[in-house]
Amino acid sequence: MGIEQYLSGRGRPGHEAAIAALLQRLARLSRDVPGCLECELHLPDAGRAEWWLRANWASATALWRATATAAPLLDELLRDHCLHLRAGTTAEAC
């Protein structure tokens, strides 16, 4: 079973550098978790365009491990820098 995870959002004006740094840390952290099959980050060129992070996980255990590890970064991202944040997962047979 493969699990795809989506995270996207729009940042507060003037917070682009902080958001980019947090998301890059989050992507590196995700890639280091055993069971991460792929992790892709899109940062906007300028302005308040939406950013997104997509990851594929080998198992629910890997996804939960990554989520628990990333919780402090996600908390900071939402609390201090984002206007909105969306997340979701889909499971599909491998």
C-alpha cells in the first residue's frame, strides 16, 4: 500500500523567506524518514502564490513517524507564517 501526502498553503506577506526555510527543513526531514519514497517541494517565485509539498510513503507507519517528527515545524509554519494550510492523504495499492 502506498500513501501520498499533500500539504499546501499561502503565506502571510513578508514571510516568504521564513516559509521557504521551514519548508526546506521539512522536506529534508521527510526525505530522511525511513519509508519516504519521494518528497517534492514547490516554492513560488514571488508574491503570495501557493506553495506545496507532496510526499509518497511506503506505509502508514512511515507517514505517522514523519508527521510526529515534523509537528513542531508544522506548528510554527501555521501559527507564525501562514494565512491558510491544507493537508490530505490518499492511499493506493502498489
